[in-house]
Amino acid sequence: MTTADNSTADLVWGVKEIAKLLGRTERQTFHMLNSGHLPANKIGERWVASRKKLLAAVLGEAA
């Protein structure tokens, strides 16, 4: 797998998938995304985030 493939595989797309990863409801996750508490970007109408960065933000240095 190339570096581009690795970085693409690390991406989590959409509030539903991000919420599932974090163990939160979609509503809680949407609020955290909109308030800037999670490291994610909005592309068009959809949120996208790095799995590693999300876990590091939630778990701290343990991730």
C-alpha cells in the first residue's frame, strides 16, 4: 500500500461514522464538530476526519 492509500484508509467520512468511532450519538458528535472540539474538516456538506487525529483528541496522548 502506498502512502496515499494509507492516508485515505485513515479517513472517516460523515457524522454517523465519526460518532460510531467515538462511541457518541450523532447529535453529540455533530455538536462537537460544529463547535470545533474535534479535528475535522467539512468538505461540501460532509465531515471528514483522520481516525488517528480523532482518537488522539479524545484519548489524549494515550492514542
